Amino acid sequence: MTPTDELRELWQSDINQALNQRDLLRELERRMRSFDRTIRWRDLRETVAGLIVTAVYVWFALGAGTLFERMADLWLAAWGIWVALFLRRYFKLSRKPAPEQTLAVYRQALVDRYDGQIRLAKSVKYWYILPMWLGMLLLGLAVWSQPRGHLRCTLVAVVATVVSAFVWWLNEGPGIRYLQRKRRELAALMGEKGASI
């Protein structure tokens, strides 16, 4: 092999490596846009639902018959605002990585974003479910002294517990499995070195 052949092979391998990295970066950016779109829609849906809950329970609080019932309604109204603000703050903290970074730094930033969403899903029982469940129990206790209040209180407690358990399962079961699968796909796309991340 002549020195020119060696130079040609070296030059072509550098071009192929550069093309592969550019294609990989393009694919990573495409997946990140899809992931961001999913997160934005989830956050928007939860924010709108939280604001609707706030409006409904403020309305209920205005017509509440007792102070205890009004406090329970205001608790649930505050919970709706809390959900909207918490998701907004969490989204701002998980900034989108800049593609101008080195490929290794960009890949790690993408993996960190998946890890952040997994942590969010694992913590949903504390910032989302527990305040809602407590508010619903307060509401059930508020109607305890009313006619047929025992039945209504029991019904509210059972429905609130079942709904809370379902939301908990949805986030910590299928939700986390989905995010972990997407994270593994991202690591596999990055190759053997990335798969161990």
C-alpha cells in the first residue's frame, strides 16, 4: 500500500465518521423533539385540568354551606394551581440541551432529561396524589354531618382512594416503563458505550 492509499483511506474514514456523527445528531434531535412535544402536551393537559379544577372548586367554595366545606373546596382549588405551577417550574428546570455541544455532552444531556422525567413520575405520589387525596378526604369529612352525610363521606373517600391508586399505578407502572424503554432506545442508538449509561 502506498502512502497515498493510506491517506485516502484515512480521509474517507474521517468523512464517514463525520457523516455518521451528523446523522446520529440529527436522529437524536428528532427523538428529542418528539419527546419534548409529548412532555409539553402532558404539561398543557395537566395545567388546563388544574386550572379547571381551581375554577370549579372556587365556585363550590363560594356556595359552601359550612366553613369546613369551604376550606376543603379552597384546598382543592389551591391543589389545581399547585399542579399547574409545579409542572411549569419543573419544565423550566429541565432545559433543552444545545446541539452545538460535543456529541458526548449532548447525548448525556438527553439521557439526563429522560432521568428527570422518570424522577418526576416516581414523585407524583407526593406532589400530585397526596394533596388531592387529602383534599377529597377533607371534602368527605365536611359533608359528614349533613343528611346522609355518612354515606356521602364514605363514597367520597372510596372514590378518592380508588382514583388516587389508579393515578399512582399509571405513573409508577406504565408511565415509568415507557420512559425507561425510551431511555434504553436512546442509549442503544448511541451504541455500545451509550447503552451502558
